[in-house]
Amino acid sequence: MNRTPLGYSVVGAHAKSVRVGDLVQQGDHWHRIRDLRQVDRDRRAAVLDGLPGVWLLPVTFAVMRPVRP
């Protein structure tokens, strides 16, 4: 079971609302979004810390987002 890191909350996200700094799950690990690119109207691609290449994000998914103090 994955635990939410301190300072983050899990939220549902649409590819258009995801931000740099959010964590996305790939396999059993969570990776921070380092860079984003718009692919088409509804899709985005992301560069993820710790993974090579560019990853196409699904349209809707869960992310861990930093909680603002």
C-alpha cells in the first residue's frame, strides 16, 4: 500500500489541470512532474523525475499535489 507523503494530498486530476511539481504514479512508484507539454486539446505529455523519456498522461487520473500551508 502506498502512503501519502507528508505535505501532499491525493486528488483526482484531468490532464489539463495537472501541474509541474505534482506526483503521478508509474508502476509502484510516485514520480514528480518536471516538465509538461500539450499534445492536443485534451492530452499532455510529462517528463518525470527518475524515468527516461516523455510520458503521455491519461485524460483523468489521480495525482499527489503539494498542500499549501
